[in-house]
Amino acid sequence: MQQHKHHGQILQHTISWSKPQPSYLKCNVDCALFNNNSVAGYGFCFRNSADHFVFGMPNFSHCTLLPAEAEAWGLFEAMKFALANDMFSVTFWVRFIVDTVNCHQVPQNEIGDIISNCQDLLSTHTDFVVNHVRRQTNKVAYSLARVFLSHPSPNILYDKLL
């Protein structure tokens, strides 16, 4: 829930997750950093236009990453996962790197290589889109990014009704 002041009054509105458009999948991607940024985790989850959970996956690495680098890593892994599982028409939702991924310039630093890989996949899969998401609507992906603390091996979560 967010609050805004308007002429002395506090207006509240709820920010909630929204369904993807028909025939699209929505993939939320998020990251979490631990132990002074020496452990990075990412999580992603796919939902369909009927709001059903399709797949989700957490993973982690013992490495030093900035939040944007960890999110870029998660986005790249989510894109590869979508391709490996024949998913088409996917909108990926991220918080930090949306502008960098969607522009044609690649940073000349560590994150640049990962962004370049994401851009290559976007250029060859025109039904993939990257958009901005707020943390409030990204709770499942963020929870997946943190789950490795209690389940340290990567797992693929899926809806067994599929």
C-alpha cells in the first residue's frame, strides 16, 4: 500500500499484481543479496493470463554482485528458461535494469556482458518484452530469490495441474 499527501489529506491506494494480456505469460524477476553482498540470489515466476502460476525458480551464487547485476543475471536465466521450455509471448518484469536492457547502449562494465546477452535474446525473440515492476507487486519473485537460504539447491517449481 502506498500513501500520497494531497492538500493535507492522505490518499491510500493498493498496488497489486495485474494479469498479463491474453496469450502472454508474465515473468516477474527479482534478486536478493546477503552477507555483505557476497551471496546473490535471484528468483523468477511465470503466470499466465488466467492468473495461474506456471513455473518458478530460485537460484544463488557465492559471488559479489550489485543489485542490478544480480537482477540482470536473473533476467537472463529467466529468458533462457522460457526458451528451453518453449514459452512464447513473455513479458519480463524487472525493477533496476529495464531502461538499460531496452536501450541500444551497453554499459562497459561487468553488467554490460549480461545486458548484452539479454539484448541478443530480445532481438531474436521479438515476442519477449522487458518492463518495469514495483517491489510491491513482485513479492513472489523476491521470496523465491530469498528461498535458497533454507533450500540451498536450485529447484524448479511448477503447477502440477499443467
